[in-house]
Amino acid sequence: MDSTERADRPNAGSIWLILIPSITSPEHAPGVYLDLPLDEVPRLTTHPLKFLRYLGTVILGQEGTISGTENEPSGDDDCLIDRAVYVFTTRTGGMSCSLSPRSNTME
């Protein structure tokens, strides 16, 4: 595969966490996602799905849920499946961004 092509699944030893699904062609392009090495997750947490939910919440600024595209995870302690695609869905269905302007004046 050359660098301009996108894979339709994660490589072996990885999972994808889709944060923002593709609007134009969800069946061909995953949208905005994290490609996470599966062997690093146990070093970071003992609750893999809760960790994915945490990542989605911190990055998008909203609480949400994790679902799988092939099989539904049932709890925070479920194991992650090699080459699986997980989707973070916010409770409000959208992304939140809050920017506050910085003051450039000296006080």
C-alpha cells in the first residue's frame, strides 16, 4: 500500500478508536481516529475500554460511550481485540471545543 492509500482496518497488533466518523463515505474512510498499538494498552491500564472512553472524553471534551463495529463490548474490563475498530460516541452527538482568549497585556 502506498502512502496515499488508507487502510480499511487497523494493522495487526493495533486497534482504531474512531473519534469523528467520516461524513462523506463512512464505509470507506474512518474519519478522525487514533491508531493504538495493542501491546501498549496493558502497560497503561487494567480497564481497556474505560481507557478508550477516557481518551475520547479528553480529546473531544465531552463524555461518551464506546462501541465496536463488529461486536459490542460489554464492560470496562473487556479485552481489546486485535485489528478491531472501536467508536467513541458523544452523548450529544457532536464535538465540543472551548477556546478562551489570552490577554497579551501586562498587569
